Amino acid sequence: MAGMIHVAGNLFLVGLMGAGKTTVGRTLARETGKSFYDSDHEIEARAGVRVATIFEIEGEPAFRERERKTIAELAERQNIVLATGGGAVTHPDTRRVLAANGTVIYLRASIDDLLLRTQNDKNRPLLQTADPRAKLESLFAQRDPLYREVADIIIDTSRQNVHLLVSRLLQKLAHHSPCPSTPLPGASPHDHA
């Protein structure tokens, strides 16, 4: 495993749909030798149907409960990178679980970039609306404070090559203490970009 970059603990990616959590997460896992999980994919594997179908049949509250349980189980694993669903942070239990079990990275992107990245994706139930931009703006307004509350690191993903982004993220992680009780000398617990 030569060339692997050692980063202690679990890494949890939060951010709106289209921010790049799955893409960045996979690359980050490869670079650090960690196992990659995507909470939406795990939920789909367990339910046997797509997220959009769960939303349609059970509604958002039931989906959020499935998501909460799935993330709680995954967060107990060791040495993982987890891409969470965009709305996972809306549940206070999920925010607590993420904060207690690893380093939380908020991938932040502009509404324009999010719209561009999600416009042709039919598996995003919250964006199947007449005005996806207004929906994204509304979700951003609701969730940005929650992402910020739980994040140890915030990094902007707008208009960036994935490898360059992961390289910047690894530099930030190298300066970030995974354990809040023992910060590195001179390191701030919230190293924001």
C-alpha cells in the first residue's frame, strides 16, 4: 500500500445533492486506504428499491428514519469514508452520531454548480419539481447552518478537478486533529477554507 496517505479515523462527507460527496468520497477512500460507503446506496441495497421509490411510497419522514438508522450503523465501523445523503443532517441524532464518530467534511458548492450537476438526474426526488433552482436555494438556506454546525472542515467544491480537490482536502486533514479533546498545537478545531 505504498503511496497511501494516513488519515486517522472515519471521514464523513456532508453537503447538498450535487456537491460531489460520492465522487470525492471514492477518491478520498482510495487515497487513504479506507472503505467507501454511500448512505443512499446502502439504503437502496437494504430496501431493494431506489431512493426515489422510497420517497414516493413511504414519504420523506420514513426515508429520513431509514437514513438515520443506516448512518448510525455505518458510523460504528472503523476506517471508513461515508458519503451521506444531502438531508441526513436534518436529523439531530445523525448530526450527533457523525460528530462523535469521525471527522465531518462539508463539501460546499454554489447553487449554479449544484444545478448543473443535478439537472439530468432523475433519482433526486426533491428536485423533481417545476423550479429546481428555487428548491436548491430553499434546501441550501435550511441546511447550510446544519452542515456548518457539524463540520470540522469546510471545503468549496465549485469548478474544481476532483484530484486537486482531494489533494487540498488531504492537506487540511493532515492539519486537523481527529480527536477534539487533543487538538494539535496551533490548529483550530474548525479549519475552514
